[in-house]
Amino acid sequence: MENATARTLMTSDVVVVPPDASILRIASLLRQHRISAVPVVDQQGALIGIVTEADLMRRLVAMAEKPRSWFKSLFADPSEEADRYARAHGFVAEEVMTTDLVTVAPETPVAEIAALMEQRHVRRVLVVEAGRLCGIVSRADLLQALDEPRAEASETSDERIKRAVVAAMQRESWAYSPYTDATVDAGVVTFHGFSRDPAVQRGLRVLAWGVPGVKEVVDKTAVMPPELLYQAL
């Protein structure tokens, strides 16, 4: 997963539509291809927007909305209201599409893509190079990266794994403790001693699984008794 990039994860065979594509056509494409969004490109192939299921659902929501009172209308921004109306009642892609696009370059690492999705609260990012759409990376694509086999497992010695685990523990204030030790045998990491609480035990297991070459993680630690916990504070 660490070496994966947008280029290695993306779907390059992307369904796209022109700016004048009708919303009925777009809805049909979403159902036909079982996708949740279609990018919008101009005649030169440049990416200019994206129409998502949420953009189309906005029309249904608008049908149930009650008209604004004249009093509230006094304080509304006319430009924002006009844009909102057009997006909710538009008939073609360019009228309803989202133009605030979340894009990445083909060589963007998978970790940066995941962070961007979480930060922007989106389900996909568009991969763009020189203004042209190259592909799409979805949350499902990121999950596939997590399933990649650990090819380096057989090449990593137990001693090297232990050094990596200890180094990772030392980098995390919650993980490092003189009362917690780790041993490695045939790629199996075993924690011994005491942990501060169940949350730390869970964190240690996740930390160990993040080290290349680890085949299994065993937690034999016990929750730290009060007298040791007091000394550790």
C-alpha cells in the first residue's frame, strides 16, 4: 500500500459526458454503469466539472422545499440564490454539475489521496494531468490497496522486524513503556508485560501490523495494576 499511487489504483476507463448532456441521460448512465458520478468534459477533452448522485438528488429535494418568506428573502444573497436555483432545477450537466473539483496528479501517493478524501468529505477524486482527465480513484480502490499481499514478508528477518516494532513504539508516546516488551518469532510479534489500558493494547496490535513482514500479532500483556500505573504517570 505504501508504494501505491493514483496511477496504480485509478479506473482509467471513465464514463464522461459533455456539458449539454441532459440530466435524464446522466441518470440513465449512472444506472446502466452502476456508478455514482460522471465527469463533465468540454469539446477539447478538458475537465470542467462532475455530476454526482447528490447533484441529481438536489432536484428531488427542491420539489419538497417550501418557498422562502419575503422576510428571509431580504437577507439572501441574490447571486447565491440564483446559483442554488439553477443547480436544483437545471436540465443539462453544466447547469447542475459541481465545479469545485477534488483532483490529484497521477503520482499522488495513496496516503495523500485517503487524507484528501477524508478532509474534503468526498467518495472519489479525479486524476488529472495537464488539465485532462486520466481516471478516477474511489474509496473502493483505496480498500483494494489495503488487500495487497505483503510480498516483503519472507524477505524480512525477525530481528529486523523487532527493531522496526520497537522504533515505532518509541515514536508514539502512548505506546512506549518500560513495562511493555515485544518479541518476534517467525514473523509473529508477541507483546509481553503490562499495557496502560485496552485502548493501548489495541493500538499496539495496529502498530505491529503496520510493520512490513509481520505475519501475526499476539497480545499477552495485562492491564497495568494501579501501583505500576501510578509510577508510569
